[in-house]
Amino acid sequence: MSRRKTERLLNLVVCLLATRRYLTAEQIRRAVPGYPDSDEAFKRMFERDKEELRELGVPLEVGSDQGGGGGEEIGYRIPPQDYELPDLHLTPDEAAVLGLAARVWQRASMADAASGALLKLRAAGVETDASSAVGIEPRVDTGDPSFPALWEAVRDGRPVSFDYQGVGRTSAARRHLEPWGVVSRRGRWYVVGHDRDRGQTRVFRLSRITGEVAADGPPGSVTVPEGVDVRRIAFDRSEPVAEPRPATVRLRANAAHGPRRWARDVRPVGDGAWDEAVLTFRDVERFAPYLARFADDLVVLDPPDLREAVIQQLKSVLAAGGDGDEPAAAADR
């Protein structure tokens, strides 16, 4: 829906809510900005707007009111008592859960809807401040670039295709999937569905999808088999435990104390401004965000996939409004 149309419908709702009498089409035309001057164009647009309001569940009442100045001519209004929400009564725990849910979705395509829902609840007198829930912290992040497209594909029942780099693979392969659901497990997101290439049910980790997710068929062409539990499918397929790997890093002298506590083979290099050390890790995607926290006090030299993951992590922070260019410069050394 365009912004112009949204504003016109909002103004129309406000106008019809504010009146106690029925307003004729001509009165609405004069009172609500955005309608065209042409009579025929106005009639067509007004008819579409009325249908739009009804589809949105707005109780548009039609009638006439001689005393209102409209004579016997048909008019419109929205009875406030039919439009307003009933009183909401949520426990503090329920309100806290709603606030935490909105924080989970803050980086997804549903962020605007989540924020709008919280505003409506606050306007109704419901306190939804998640900070009041002491000791509760959401651990689900929706920052994977492929999440919005896959969530929409599941919602619309649309097949998709994407490039996927599996565990142990040196390059990505094109996959074609009929998605059944997107679920989170241990802070990671997975899409479950029917893999057309393999002819089997498969689970794909979103962080291993490279590039964009493309539509691969019409909406409504995916049917989820009866009785399928996508969460059980995702949870029952545990990933193999990766073998420990060494990472060679440089640590600024008298800095990066966290990694220093468990580093080995630490030795000064150059003029003494830096130390070189070896760290052990298993999972690049978990380790890279940790190392990125130390910004320009730590530089990854090897392996290449960890170095690239740290660089991308720092670039994403800068793109989201991080401070200055120094961290990215340090990562590119």
C-alpha cells in the first residue's frame, strides 16, 4: 500500500470516527485530503476505499440523518464503540513476553509491525517495557539476510532456490526447496522443507545460504504434509561437532585481555606494539563475533575463512551505525 493511500485511508477513518452524524460522499470529499477533483475518479476511488476499510475490519456504518444536514442522502460514519478495542488486561509476565518478542523481531522485516503493536498496547494502558523483566534476555536473532525472504516464502507457500554451502564444502551449490517452516535452534535459524534436488526432507542452516533467495514457483504451490512437525525435524538433526582449529592472531600489547587469557604461543613481534598468538576454535560463525568485539586491538591472520568472517562482522556493525572507520581498517591489515 502506497504512503499516499495509507494517509488518505487514515484521514478517512479519523473523519468518520469524529462525526456523530452521517457524512455524505460529497462532505467526505471536501473534508478528507487526497481525493481527485473529477467526479468519476472520486467515485471510483471512494468505492475502493470503502471496500478496503471493510476488508481491514473497520465497522463502516451506512445510513441517513436529516438533522445532520444530509437530508435523505446516504451517508457514512464509524461508531466509536464498535471500532475501539475492549480493555486489555495483561499480567506483568505477559506484557514482558510481548516486549521481548518485539526485540526478537527488531532486525527482521516485521520490525515495523512489532513496533506498531507495542505502541497500540501502550496507548491502551499496557506497560510493555521489556527492561522491567529483570534477568530475561532474548537469545534469538533474526539478522540472517535470507530470513525475510524465507519467512515470506513459507507464509505464501512459494518454492525458492538459493546457493548453499554445506559443511565441508569448498563452494556453494544451487538448491531448490519447497519450504515448510523456519525455526530457531540454539540461536541459529533453519529452514525445513522438501528438497526437490534430493527428493527428500532436508534442513538448511540460514547462515550457510549465500546470496539472495529467489522465488522458484507461484505462491500457493507448496503444500505442507499433514502431521509434519518442522521443529522436531530441525531439532532431531544435530550437526556434526567440528574439530578444533588453530587461529593465528595479533594482539595489541597490553590490550585484548579476553583472548589473551586462553591464547598460547604468545610472542612479541616487530617493535613490540603487537604480540602474535594462537587461539583454538571450532565454529567460525560463533567465534568471529567474539573476536570482532576487540575491534582494532586484534587482527586475524589465519585461517582465511575466520579472517573474512571477522571483517564482515565489523563491516555489518559499521553499516548499522558503528563508530568511525578504525575497526574496519584494522581488520583489513
